[in-house]
Amino acid sequence: MPPLTIGVLALQGGVGEHTALLRRAATHLPSPSTPGDFSFLEVRTPSELAQCDALIIPGGESTTMAIVARRLGLLDPLRQFVKTDGKPVWGTCAGLVMLAAEASATKQGGQELVGGLDVRVQRNRYGTQMQSFVAELALPFLGEGERPFRGVFIRAPVVEEVMGEGRAEVMGVYGEDIVAVKQGNVFGTSFHPELTDDVRIHVWWLGQVVEAARHGGLPVVVGGEGA
């Protein structure tokens, strides 16, 4: 299998942290996947995005990210990457907001979204940055018997509604709040795995990317207009 290029959208947020954890995660994948099977690219332009087989949209401030993406000519290519090309995409925190069909508690005038997930998210569900916290999460997709994952929540959004025909699959909860969701090729988490030393979610996601490459892509469940 030729090397896969994994992009991290580098407009703001935990770009370096994601890239570092991706490099570590690559060493944990079973053979024949090895670190040499991947290259990692910080994405700031449409031409860089076009080189990618998969993409992470990191945390940050979703309104600012949308404005910068529009100025750089990235917003429409991102929508095509997610919803037409059907390549694997993972959004963390603000990245989850960007991948939602709708967002509530937005700033005056709203914001543009990429879409891809048939969900409505509530921004800043847990308050200000001063109210950030760490919580142990049971994430069944990591495997039975796995120890809890320490989720870092910083001004985190939550999925307040799975919309439409319920095509988005709930992958993790904190109390009654949905904090991880997947729909076809699109995955989103409210929390920041890149701010921990735990590579398990990155390993799992890279495994999804490898499977997509082997089988010609993940199923695309069209949703989330994001316009």
C-alpha cells in the first residue's frame, strides 16, 4: 500500500500536538502498517488539502477557523473533501463544531460550517476556559475491558441532537451528554485527545484510515449541510 498522507488543518489550535500523537500512534498499528506508511502534513491551502488521504480538524475557536478558512479559499474544498470525496475526517472540539450540520450558542450572525454530521452541537457547553476539566470516559469503540480514557474538556461543545434519520452513531458520552459521534467517514469528539499522552484514539482512527485506503474509502453517509 502506498504511503498515506494525513493532514492536520493548521489554522489554529493543537496542530503540533495532534501531529506528534499521530506519529506515535503510527508505531502502534499492526503490521503491515508501519510509520513509513504515513506522512503528516500541516494544511493551510487547498493544494495541501488535495494531497491528503485523511484530515484532522483540531480545536481552537470555530468562528475564527471558519473565517480564516473562507479567506484562504479552504471552506468549499473542505466541504468537498468531507461530503463528496468521502475521505476520513476527525474533528476535535472546535473541529466537531465545524463538522456539524448546525451549531447553537454561536456568536451574533452565526458562523459557516463544513458539515458532514447530521447533528446539532452546542458550543461552549461547559462554560469558559477557566471551567475546563478532565473526566474519565468509557469509550466502547476502543475495545472491551479497556481502561477509561481521560478526556480533556476546554470550552467544549456537546452534541445536543442527532438529527434527521439518526444516521450519526453515538460513540461516547459524559453523563447524559454526547461527546463522541461518527457518521460514515466523519468522526468528532468534544474533548482533546491530543492534550494527553494516550494514543489509543489516534491509533483507532489511523486504523480507520488504513481500512478506508484498503477498501477504496469509508461509507459516505451524506449529511450536515454546513452552509
